[in-house]
Amino acid sequence: MSELLSVDRLVKRFPVKGGSVWAVSGASFAVGRGETLGLVGESGSGKTTVGRCVLRLIEPDAGTIVFKGDDITHIGDAALRRLRPKMQMVFQHPFRSLDPRMSVEAIIAEPLLLEGRLSRKQIRQKIVDVLLQVRLDESYLHLYPHQLSTGEQQRVGIGRAIATDPDFIVLDEPVSALDITIRGEILRLLKSLQNDFGFSYLYISHDLSSVEHLCHRVAVMYLSAIVETGSVEEIFHRPKHPYTKALLASYLPPDPFAARSSYVLHGEIPSAIDLPAGCFLSSRCPAAVPACAQTRQHLAGIGASREVACWRAVAGEI
């Protein structure tokens, strides 16, 4: 699978009184063409900030973002506007992400008008086509967001994202605000659209069941850093990093008879303002030894397709 997006040592800090918060501290990952990479971790781990930095909705402080072979980390506003149609986002809260003053037709038309590639007649036909692709029809054209169900609102949000025929879409918790039955419909829609059009997704979520269903590979994030990457099969069934093991132990799989892990962490998460010098998990990790607190861990390969930021796991000691 060829690489579409590559992120290397991404850093983002936000100023706060008395210092700055590390939202992302050296994250590295890649997304292949037609692939879905799941980005998982607790709330506040930095997942959404990664997604927004990759799209240049917020500016990274350091690191490199390469899209389709071009370094887009520092491109100017004009180049960024030309790039926007190919990199889109679906947001967590569908109603908040839709302008309540705009009809469904206007919402989906907006990115097409900004792109300036199609005539108004072509835009109208494109909107109808997009509605059908997200399992809606022409009767929705003149409705407003408040007239739609939450699931329909999210379908419109997805329609807006795919209208410009993007290559890459960041899905930021796209089903977390939806009823459980509607979640399955939206996940099936996303998978179907990927099969039909070859989209690549960065799927940001704390819902591990949806990650297991939708994603090809997974990156696990803890306290601003990615600590493990691998295929869905490897991460869910053969986790290596202690944080990944603890995260999966909290996961309730769909099968009520599946074995549950009792792996737990102890203590509080360290402050993101003053990160530990060594492994960020060392003060909570049951497998930690004194050396873990001294040197920060970085991702290291442990096979053809996975990496882990834990020297004991790399050495096969845990």
C-alpha cells in the first residue's frame, strides 16, 4: 500500500498561565492510500490536536507533514487554499458543525463554490449526487439543520466533506454523539464510501469497538505521545505497550463471553505542563523499572508492521 500522508515528530504546545501545555510531543505516523488509521487514547491525550495540525487548521510548532509527496508543513495561504479540497474533516458534533442559517444545499455547495472548479449547474448536480452517496435524497435540499435528526445531520457533514472528491479525511469522533443504532449505520456508510472512492481516513475515537470495526491499523496515544502502532489484529489481540494493555482492559467487546484482561495502571496521569523526563507512563506502569524514569522512550520497530515506545517491550521482557 502506497503512502498518502506522513507525519514526523509533530509538536504542538498551547500557552497557559505559568507555562504551556504539551498537546502533542513528537508524534509520528503514516496513512496509506485507501487506508483507515485509528487514533485512540483517553480524552485529553492530544488526538484531536493531531488531526487539526495535520489539516493545518492549527499550526504545529515543529515536525513535518508530507501529503502526496509534498511537504505541506509551512506552505502559504494560497497553496493551502488549493490543497483544502483534497483534505477534509468530519466533526464530532454534527449540529454544531453545520451553519443553522444555511440549507442542506448551501452547506454542501459551500466548499464547491470555494473551490471554483464547477459551474453552478454542475454544482447542483454534484450536490444531488453527494446526497445519494450519503443515503439521502433531493427532498433534503431545502431543509435546515434543525429539521434533521442527528444522524441525518452527520450524513450532511459527511456529504460536505466528500463533495470536493478529497483523498484524505479526518474523522474526529464522528459517531460519539449518535444513538447506538445510528452509529452502526454511519460506520457502514463510511466503509462503503471508502470502498467506492478510495478515501483515506484518520479515524479519531475513544470508542474501541468502532475502531476495531472500521480501521486497518491503530495508533495508540497517551499524554501527547504515540506509544504503539500496529494492525487492528496486533493491537487488539497482542498489545505490547503497558498503556495499550490497560486501555484494552477497559474495553467491553461485543462478545459477552470474551475473556477480559485485569491489567491496570495505578496513580494519576502526570501534568502535561511538566512532562516527565523519562517514559511518561513510568510512574503508573506495573512493568516499570528505575531506568524507565530516566530516558524518554521513542517508537521502535518490533516487526514488519508495528512499533512500540517501550524498551522492555522491544527487548521482549514484558
